[in-house]
Amino acid sequence: MAEGHRHHLFHHKKEDEQPVEAAVYSETAYSSETTYGSGPDSAYAETTEVTTVMEPEVDYKKEEKHHKHLEELGGLGAAAAGAYALYEKHEAKKDPEHAHRHKIEEEVAAAAAVGAAGFAFHEHHEKKETKEEDEEAHGKKHHHLF
């Protein structure tokens, strides 16, 4: 395996990503009139806790390219499954002895084609959504007239 180039099962933080800091605040305040808990006065005091969460900056172009790639794969899968369904339909007519088997395989292939087309459609909308998020992040505004 080449130095520094490893394939991982899960995505890991890349070295070139710049983290974005977000602060999370939580305040707790209790009245000192009642004496619950432990301590010198047995009362809760007001506390403020600040936690810094590191969130990586989103690379919209890379994400858009990823969705485009998956959309194309879904389209290819739909085309391949559709072609196999047509082939099985032809085989059912050509081989009457095993026609029932070919019809079942045709229906399974047709269902796979519909599923792949649905996946491609889903990825198309994910790609559009990512593009809109990119435009919002960089200050471009959409003016919908209708």
C-alpha cells in the first residue's frame, strides 16, 4: 500500500478541512431560598457552561459532484435493469419450456429498474439542493417571480 494513501471504511476528517467553531451555552439557575443538595450553603448557584463544538466546513462543489455521480450511476442501473427485463421477456417467448421462470426474472428486473430510477431521481434532487445551499452560503439570492 502506498504511503499516506489508505482506504477506510468510514470517512475521516481530512487535513485540509478548516473547522468551524460553534459555541453551545447552557445556564442553570436555582433559588437560594431552599436548601437542597450539598455544599457550604446547600443551595445551587447560577452556572454558565460554554462548550466549543468543532464542525468541518462543507465543500459544496465536492458534495454536488458526489450527488451527480450517484445520479448517473442510478441512471445506468435503471438502463441495465431495463435492458435485462427486455431480454428476459424475449427469452420467455423464445423458450416456452422455461417461460414462467423468464417472466419472473423479467418482473424482478423491471422492479430493479424502477428502484434504480427512483434512486437517480432522489440524487438529482439532492444535487439541486446542494447547489442551492452553495448559492445561499456564498450570498447569491434566488428571485422567484412565480
